[in-house]
Amino acid sequence: MRRAHSMDFGAEFVEGGVRFALWAPTAQDVTLVIDGQDHAIPAAEHGWRRAVVPGVRAGARYGFRIDGDLVVPDPASRFQPEDVSGPSEVIDPNAFVWTDDAWTGRPFEEAVIYETHVGTATPEGTYAGLAGKLEYIRDLGVTAIELLPLADFKGTRNWGYDGVLPYAPDGAYGRPDDLKRLIDRAHALGLMVYIDAVYNHFGPAGNYLHAYAKTFFTERHQTPWGAGINFDGKESGRTVRQYFIQNALYWLEEYHFDGIRFDAVHAILDDSERHFLAELGETVREKFPDRQIHLMLENEANQAKWLERDADGKPRQHDAQWADDLHHCWHVLLTGEDAGYYESFADKPVERLARCLSEGFAYQGEPFPTLDNHPRGEPSAHLPPHAFVTFLQNHDQVGNRALGERLSQLSDPRKLALARGGFLLAPQIPMLWMGEEWSASTPFLFFVDFAPDEELNKAVREGRRREFKSFAAFADDTSKIPDPTEEKTFADSKLDWSEPERAPHKDVLAETKRLLAIRRDVVVPLAKSGYRGAIATLPRPDVVDCTWRFGAGTLRFVANLGDAEFQPDDLSGEVIWTNAPDDRGASLAGWTGVFVTEKNQ
């Protein structure tokens, strides 16, 4: 039976009581405060403070008084019932009774991911509310849900990327046992559960590490959020690295998560001989040899080195990377947008799409216009398709728009139908953004809640408007941009679960289910038979013809991304899907395509 994760940090039940441990290398004096009572916490080696206090029960509230003044929460708190600045709560992780002891996960080739934000996925905005939707998600054809970051953030609403206490699932969604019930129920239904983790920065409110552990950060590395996290410090780097590695192990062991998506790893700056990402991936592999654990990266640098396979085809460190390049190609083709990073894909989007489908990255070391023509990426054609998580939209691509519009509001339904088939039936790992399966009309907006810090709220509000003032639509009037600090902005982002029952959403949902059933029955068995390579051609400048080879046969996708009719050559094999007028794909009208399989003899 799996038990709680044991670690050097935080509060942990041990023989004789509860052990409290705080790394405070730059504090002169530290006092442990439990339910209003002071307790000595002696200094130990290398800046640590540790004490075992008898008689402490689950539910006790505690914190640390730094240098006789500021009382701070535990940076490894398991729960914050009064938000990020309140006391931490002693949690007994072993009190929860799991029912999933036989669960070891599912192969990554079977993954169809449903990315979701707990607070806006359901009317309740809670773990319990999301648990009530799990059967719907399973019946859709999804095999994994991915939760946006849960690390405790200031306030009652946030995307999750302003978290400051990585071990404490935010109380806005429920208590730790509510999250465990969600995961336990998902496993009973055959669903994997992933969590998004942020190891590149802390949010702007509620981070007290500077008060007692200044060396947790370093000016040697600068990030978009300020001084970098000190992963490679001579004296403190080992403890900082372990703080995050232990966090990953904690989610996987104590909460039974099946995998982690690591946010913006290109901003994890580390000059060590062994990079943090390598140590992280290898440590997880060593810790869980008998479970199907999946590790995914968001990495603008397109570094294939983190995705390498061993002789048996298993990932040495990380399973997959979010395929931003593929998204950008589809987005340019569907919307015609070419501003910002889309500029680097707008010159030849069909050619770049073909390369993404067959090789993974569009940029594999070539000059990247958006980066002042600096080289971007590494060769990736040797990697299997399931080393890439693909999507037509995600929380970033929707939420970072000024008005939070979804792709269904920006593109022709006919074009979107082709793209939907193209990404759900290609052998990469597809990811749906919650509500995408029925073309939800509700936006997903940027929202935060830093009250009562009105100065910070004001800074966020004004920064959001400055960000979009250079766009023609908002150059003269930014008042149309929703205020991210207002509760209405958050409420407007909640899914409307009445939509799937009516047209046109009902038809889109039916098609999504049909595509995922085909994927389950045809594409997944092919992918699991072993990857043998791929080739993509452009028989016409606006037509992609891609064939993936597997041990059991081939999968071919021909897509006409132009207006003139196109007739594919040698369309042999079994047609598993097409949106062509002839229902066979022998003649492809504009913005139609066909998937064909052929078994090896």
C-alpha cells in the first residue's frame, strides 16, 4: 500500500510527535509557533532548523516567527486553510483511505488529455464538482485529465501560475482529501490524472522565502519574473533542487498523480554539470519503476535532448513536450493571424505543418524570426510521435488573448472540422482544452485576486491594458479588455454545461466522440506496435501528405488546406475518417482531408 511521501521539508508525523523542519539559512532567529504557543526550533547543519514536538495532532495550525517579528507559513505546507499568509495546517496524509492500490497507470500511447482549470470547469469550481464530471470525460474518449497548477496562490481565483506554496493544494477548490477523492475516483474509471507544476518562479504575493532564505534566489540568472531560482548555487543549490524534486515525488506518491507537466522549463536556468531537468526526470524514473508515470515539458527552446529514449524505446528522463510549433501552424492556417510569434510560422505554414506532423518540431536549429533570427530548436525526427503533446488550443492560447476567445469563434467551422480530425487522429498525444469538445462559446479570460492588495491589483489591471494597447483593436480604447481582478471576469470564464445539449455544440461533441473512438480502435494499436519513422510531402503547396510507419502498418493523412479540389495518388488501404464530399477521400474539396490505414502483410 502506498503511503505518505517522506521528505526533509515541512511537518511530518514521526515517532514521538510531529517533526517540523525549515531551511532558513539567512535568518538569525527562528521560533516555531503552534496554535499560538512558541516552541524552540534549534539550529542544525547548513541553515536547517528542526524540532520534534510531542502531542501535536492533525489540524493544528503552525508557522515560523522569523527574527522575532514576521510569522511565515511553512514553505512545504500541505495545506493553508487561511490562504497563503495564514498559518499552515498539520495534515496526516495517511488518514485518507485509497481504493486504487491495483492502479499502475496506462501507457502514454493511450493518452488523450483533457486540460482543465478546476475553478472554472464546473459551476461549483471545486474538486468535488469536477469529480462529478469524470464519467462524462471518460465517455468522451479521454484517458487523462490535466489540472492547471494547484499550488496555493493568494486570493480565491487564479489560473494557478501565481502559486507560492508548491506543496499546498489551494483551499479555494477544497481540502487535500477532496483532491485525493477526485484522483481515486478517476482511477476507478480508468482515467489518469496529471498536474501542472511551476518550478521556474513564484507568484508576486505571499512568497516569504526572501525573509529567511535569500539564497533560494540568485541575481546570476534573470527571468521574466525577476531573479532566478538558485538551482546551481555552490552552497544552496542542492537544497533548492531537492525542494522541487521532492515536490514532484510528493505529488506522484502522496496524491497518486500519474504524471506532471512542467511549466516553461526554458526559464529554469542552471549551469550545473547535471542540469536540474535531467536530475528531476532520472530521479522520478528511479523512484517509480513499476508505475506508468508520464513527465511532460513546456519548452520554447525545443530541446530534444530531454526527450531521448533508451534502447527499449522508453524515455530516459521526460516523455513529451508540448508541441507549440504544431499549434502555431494550425492557428495561422485557421485564422490568418500573423502577429507576435505567429509571424515565424506565417511565411510557409503548410510546409511547417508537414514538418511538425512527421518530425515534431518545425524549428530544429534554424533562425527564428521572433528571436531576432537566433537559432531555435534541436533535431527531433528520431523521436516517436508520442514524444509530442499536440493541441489546437490550451489555457495559454485562449486565455492570453485580450477577450479570451476560443478557436471556434475565430475560424471557419469547415476549416476547424479538418483541423480537429487532423490532430485527434494523428499519432501524437492529443490534448483538448476543456469545453473544446463541443466548441464552447464561453471565453477563458485572464483572472487574479490579490485583494486586499489594491496596489498589486492595480498594477495587474494596468499591465494587462498596456500589453494590448499596441493591438489595433485596442489602440484607442482598452476599456473593452475585461478587468482581471473583478470576480465577474472569473465567473464569465466558467463553462456552460447546458451547451452540449443543443445545436451546434451537440453535433461537434458527437464528432469529437466519433474521432476519439476511431483513435482508440485504430490509431492507438498502431502506435503501440512500435514506431518506424515518417515522411511528409507537399504534392501541392497547399496540400500535406504525411505517412507514419509502425510495426503493424501505416497511417496516412492527406489534407487539402487550399480552395481548389485535389485528388490524392494511390489512396490504398482502409479509409478510417474523411470529411470529403465523396465520403471516400478520393477527391478532396477545399479544407477536407482523409486518414487511411494499411496493415503490414
